[in-house]
Amino acid sequence: MTAIDSIAALEAVVGKAPPAIDLKVIDHLDATALRWLAASPLMFAGTGDEAGIAITLAGGARGFASGDAAALSIPLELFDDPALLRPGAGFGSLFLLPGIGETLRVNGRVESADGVARIAVEECYVHCAKALIRSDFWKAEPGEDAPADADAFVAASRFMALATIDPKGAADLSPKGDPAGLMVRTDGDALWFPDRPGNRRTDSFRNIIAQPRIAAALLIPGAWAVATFTGSAALTRDEAARAPFTVGDKQPLLAARVDDLAIRVAPSAALRRAALWPAAAAPADISPAKMFAEHLRLNKTKGIGARIASAVVSIPGFMQKGLDKDYKDNLY
């Protein structure tokens, strides 16, 4: 196995993230993020500490989660596993919005969990739509059969929420998506998944290098069951590991192997309450492209580069055209 066990080795394969990529991250919930929360029926949450991480779902009617600039609030009864919301735990989350491919990511720390989980917000940003596009997430219909067997569920899954955590307990949750059979696969007692083009932030892989314990939730769009797993991940650029995930002439740059694997398939009350499918029309007052631009404007980073980036993406239609081109040309 050609292991990737350092940040230098990772960057030698995937390249260094461009400095401008962090300009889209803000440290609070702005008005656009609060509108997203008011329309979202489902979230994935990874919580943990320096020893490891676990994952759960929360969901309900649109607006089940709320907040203010400093904190996110979610009733504990709307989590599939509310016991994971421990005060002081790192928290990474991903909010879905029916009809929209992009996702909202909110990271921070669990501040309190007495009836309501209150999360002190440290990061807020919009993630690109590639994972949901590749998985045909919003094209599903309700009632999709979900195998009870873990290996069969893995083979049929098309979406993954990957939760990682760094040695200081800062959590991250990243979306992954692919056609069935190309997103994850089991290999004896191990599980594999590939890297795909995304938002160019490599937080999850950096976390794996520093602290390999991960957790993830696998979905079959249209089904109400979820497969969750935990394990210890390692990254490789070994061609034999990457080849099974090739799409057309595009082979992923790296793959992750998960050992010490524990998988559980179970119905998700949060997913059923969210009633994601058939997907409703996207809210007319929410534009991910405009959110990208607004978050660039609100980012506290100073300097000429930040000012130029903010000015450029504020040109009407510029950001949307850039996203459309990226989704067309760099999906795999």
C-alpha cells in the first residue's frame, strides 16, 4: 500500500488548497444561513473528542433547527441518538435543503444539551453540489427498498456523510456521493471509499492523517433506513485500491481503507420525519451562489486578495456561471 501519512504526502497527490478557498468560511450564522436553517428538514451531525467521533441524524419539519448569529439550536428529541450531544464535544454538521444540490456546513462545540442542543458556532459555509449530483439524490422516490444486510446496503448506497475529528477535538462532516457500487465497497473486514472532486478543502483527510478514527452514515436515497459505521481510516494512492472506483477515464486520486469496522443498519426516525422524497421545489429566496458571495464578503480575512475575491464574485451571475462550469467539467 502506498500510504499517505503526512500533509506533505497528501498535498503531493491532491495539491495544495488555494488560499481563497477559506475565504468562503465565516464564524457565525448570517442571515443567509438562518434562512437555510428555516427551510431545512434534515441534518447529519458528527460529535466527539480527541479520542474519536460518532454520527447521528436529526430532522423534522422544515425549520426544526434554528439559531442566532452565535449558536445553533436543535431539540434533542429530534436526534436519532441524542446521547451523543455531550457538552464540550466537537460538533460538525451538514444541512440538506430539498431541491438544492449544495449543502450547508456548520461546525463548532456543544455548549449545552438540556432538552435542546445548543452549539457554539465556529465555522459556517456552503459546500458544493457535486456529491448530491453524482448520487442523483433528489431524483429518488420514497419507498426505495433498503437491504437489512450490511454488505448489501453498502453496495446499494449512493450518499455518505463522513465525520472526522482532529486531535484537538474539532469536528468536520463532509458529503460524499456516487452511483451505487462506486461510492463505497466492502473487502472482507474492511471498507473502502474514494476521493472525488469537491470543494477543495481537505479537512477530512487532514483529520484522518492526524487522528484516524472516523464515523459515517450511508444512505440509499428514497429509503428510510441508514447504515452507520465507525472504524479507523488510512489513505493510499495505491492504484489497485483506486481502480474499482474509476468512472469513464477518471480514476480517483486516492482511496481510504477503513479497518476495525463496525456497521449497523437501522431505520432513522429523523430521516422519516424529514420526508425528503419526492423532493420539493427549491425555496425561491435561497441561492447558494449568492450565499457563497455573501460569505466571502463577510469573511474577516483582510488583504488585497480577499478584497479582490469578494469584488469578483459579487459581479451578477459570475459565481453561478463558475459553479455550473465546475459541476459540468469537474464532476469526477
